[in-house]
Amino acid sequence: MISQKLFEELNKQINYELYSAHLYLAMAAYCASQDLDGFTNFFKVQAEEEKFHAMKLFDYVNEMDGTVKLDGLDIPQNEYPTILDVFKSAYEHEKFVTSRIYFLSDIAMEEREHATISMLKWYIDEQVEEESTFSSIIKKLERIKDDSNVLYMLDKEFAQRSFTPPNEV
Ligand code: FEO
């Protein structure tokens, strides 16, 4: 049985995931302002993924007879000095989300809430992927520095990204 405390934290997580979508849309807007259409697409797709993360938790809370309660969203950072700073901020944000998922897992383990432990396992794996994606793009951007040709090649590559709902476990 899920405790009130765990339901509250799961609700908070729905909001954090929705905020992630909001933040990535702000990053998409920044990229669009720099005429980087592929990077814009990258963050729009990232925002879709975050909405998926939120809705998976939304459905889980309902399925477990909890009540979803949404909160307001903070204003995201809209301006960035460079595209590299965008990815550094995104990476820091993902590390924060990972710490939240671990925190939720710790509570679920304390409560021996096995269904929730199992559900959260999907998010733990997803976070490994998310952190790795951002960290590898940061390395690429650091390597190319001011080479605009390579930046536009990367932009072209990101234009191909599309949202595919991850397989359910
Ligand atoms: Fe839903 Fe990118 O963490």
C-alpha cells in the first residue's frame, strides 16, 4: 500500500517532469532564436519525452487509487550565452531529476512498496540514457568549439530526431 508521503512525492515528480518539458521548450525557443532548426527539433522532441514521463506517473498514481494533484510551473531559463551552455544546463537538470528518482526509490524501498520500486526501475534506466545523451553532446560541442561547419552538421543530424514512445515494461 502506497503511503500518503509516497503519493505526495510521486505527485511532485509529475510536476518536475512537466517542468522538464517546459524547460526544454524554452531551450527549443532559444535554439530557434539562433536559427538552429535541428537543435530546436532536438529540444521539442525532448519536451515530448518529458510529457511522456509525466503521463506515465500520472497513470500510475491513478491506477494505484491515488489522486493526481498538479502544481504551478516555475519560469524556465529562456536566455543562454551559447548553445554549449544550453546543454550544460540540461545536463545539470537531468542530474537533478536522477537524484529525485533515487529519492523516490529510497522511499519506496523503505516502505517495501514493490510495485512502485518496479515502476521506478524504468525511470532509473531512462535517466542513465538521458544523462548519457546530454553528456556526449556536451563533449562534441566542446570539441568542435567555434567550427560552424561542424555545428551545422550536428544541427542537420538533430533535425532527424523524432519522438517514439519508449517501450513499456
Ligand atoms: Fe524525465 Fe529527462 O527526465
